[in-house]
Amino acid sequence: LAAGRFDDALVAAERALVAEPRHPQALWNRALILGQGMGLPLGAAAAFEAVAELGEPGWSDEARTRAAALRARATAH
């Protein structure tokens, strides 16, 4: 992800999610990859919403905020 190899990063995140579907870091990274790396804001919003559903302190609030912002921008277009 940090190196800008978004396809490879997405494959790694997906592998982690196959092993553990509720893995918060993998869900978060998937959201970043989809939104920032691949330009898929609605996919990113859905991934952030999955993070929010986990109820992790701190993470859930920020994930909800990011998801709402992504959906707002997508519907504005």
C-alpha cells in the first residue's frame, strides 16, 4: 500500500480477509486501497462501514466519518 502497488496490496488484504473476515486492519487497508488507490469511493465506503460495525474504540468512529464523507462525495458527482 505504502509503495503504491495497489493491486498487490488489495490481493494481500483480500487474503487476510479470507483467513479472518473481521480483521480490522485488513478491512481498513482494503478501504484505503479502494478509495485512494483505485478511485472506488463506494467500495471504500462499504469497507469503512464494515470496520465501523466491529465496534473497535477509535476505529469505528473514524471509519463512520470516512464512509459518510466518501458517500457524500460520490453522490455529489
